[in-house]
Amino acid sequence: MNVNTEDLTELRLWAIGKIKENKAKVTRAHNKKVKPKGFQVGDLVWELVLPVGTKYPMYGKWSPNWHGPYRIVETASGNSYRMETLEGAKFSRNVNGKYLKKYYPSLWISS
């Protein structure tokens, strides 16, 4: 079977075009379902226990997945936030917003 190199080049370019189309389609589908998180200074948030998978051995699967609540004290570029504890101790580093979720006070705890 004798295949022309021009035909192979065209076939490869067509395949690359299809790959780009499929990636764009997957990106659009993903972006439809993603809800952007945005926090303001003063918001109360939970922080994910990091690294994922570190839990208290004595509690096993009932270990908490979130720490907090913490207060947002500063926003930075790239969905990054500086936080402090409710007592006022500031974190030494920023935390990415993907590791945070909004804190809603419990109805069961009276303050």
C-alpha cells in the first residue's frame, strides 16, 4: 500500500482539528456546571483539611473534613484569600478559594 505523505499530513491536521474541537466541547460542558466561588472581606468560611487524606487516626472516617470557621481579611489575585481565626490570629499564607466554602451558622448552636 503506497500512501502519499501529503495525504498523511492532511489526515494528521484533520485529526488535530478534531481533538481541538472535542477539547473545546468538554471545556464548555465543564464550565456550565462550575459555580465560581467569590468571597468578600469579612465573610466566614470553612477551610478544607489539607493535604487531602490526612485525618485523625482515632476518628477514622468520622474525622472532620473542614476546619474553621475563619474570617476573610484580605483578597488577592488568582482567587487567593488571607484569613484569620475568630480570635484574630492571622494566617501566614494565602489559601486558594477552591479549598474554601461559605460558613453558615448552625441553627442548633445558640450564641
